[in-house]
Amino acid sequence: MILAGVFLALTINPQDLAVGGACLGLAAAVFLFVFYIHPDASDLAPHRTKLDQLLERRDAIYDNLRDLKFEYRAGKYSAGDYETMKTTLENEAAVVLTEIEQATEFQVRRPRGVKAVTTERGAR
């Protein structure tokens, strides 16, 4: 029995032990990752691009402008306050629209509808 253990110890290469240990460690890491690490809810949510965020901000500014106009007509704001807030929102909208244009500038632009000039031979 002792002779078999000595024989086995002599036939196992240290490199084989290192490879076996690495495989065992990798299997343990995969097991832990699969069964014990749970993703956060934010990992499952769809990621919004910068363009999506800018479009959402643009829509919010337009809604604010519409609400401001309604509240001014309802008498909640004076003419001076209305013009100040309106100018601020319009300037913010201009900045956002510029950023949207810059973000879409890097996308592939489709050529505008160029009408082909056709000439018909024999047409009078």
C-alpha cells in the first residue's frame, strides 16, 4: 500500500498538479459566479444612449414651455416673469437641439432625395 503511494507520487508530474489545481479553481469560480452572484436590477434595465437622453430632455423642455404658456394665460405669471422663463427655456432648448444635431452628425447620413434627371429620346 505504501509502495503504491510512493509509485503514484513519483509518476505525477508537478506541472500536471498545477494544471489540475487551475482547472479546479476555475470550476469553483464558475460555480460561485453562476449560483451565488446575482445581477443588480440596474444591470437588467435597458441602457439609454446619449441621444435618448437628449430627446427626452428636449420633450421635457417643450412640455415646460407649453405649461408655462398655459399658466401665463391663466394669470399665474406676470408678463416680465413669463418672458424671462420663456427665454430661459428657449435657450436651453437651443442647446439641447444643438447637442442632438452633434450626436446625430456621427451617424450615417442618408442622402437627400436627389431627383434623377431623365431625358427621353424621341419625346417631343
